[in-house]
Amino acid sequence: MGGNRLATRTMSYLINPFEVRCKILARRLRVRFVHLAPGITTRHSDTIDVEFLVDGQKVTVAVPCATLAELRERERRNFTDQQLAEIAAAYLRTTLERGFDPALVELRMTDQELRQVAGQWGYL
């Protein structure tokens, strides 16, 4: 029965659903991890796209591949899918808490933001 369905269920367990209070909306939002995939596949973007549902609306956190490549080549740091999902979830949580409008559908992490969040999680 549907290998894709099993893969979706397995991947959905990478990040537990969480709630976050959104400064702009002054209410709690429910966030659920959906999946991560190369952005080149879906959007022709040089990113790893980590997709979430924020109160049922798709929000993509775009993690820059150039920074990941630089970390791998110069600093010998490789990230697993789990680590990328955790970094993206932490970034989304912080962004929502600070006032990001969840009606926007994409958050693009900068090099500095990726390094900062990865450092906070102990990955750098």
C-alpha cells in the first residue's frame, strides 16, 4: 500500500508539531512540519526547501545551498535532513514570534541566519 504514504508519514515525524505565539496576529499558531526537498526540483531555486503548515497554510523555509556547500567544503560540516529540519523549524518559530506575517509563503534564510541558528543548536 502506497510507499509514498509511508514516506510522508515517516518524514512528518522529523519535527513534532508545535505552537507559537505570533506577535502580528496576537494569537497562537499551530505549526506542522511537512517535508524537505531540493528547491531546484520545485522552484528552480538553489535551496533546500523545508515546508511547514502554519495554521494550515504552506510556508517554506528556504535554506541556502551555497552556505551548506561552503560549510561542507571549508569547515567539514555536514548537516543531516533531521538537522536541517530542526534549524528551519527554529528559524520559523523565532520569525513568527518576532512578527512575521504567516500569510507570506516563503522565508529565505541568509548565510548569517543559517550559521546563527545552526550554532544555537550546537551544529557548528
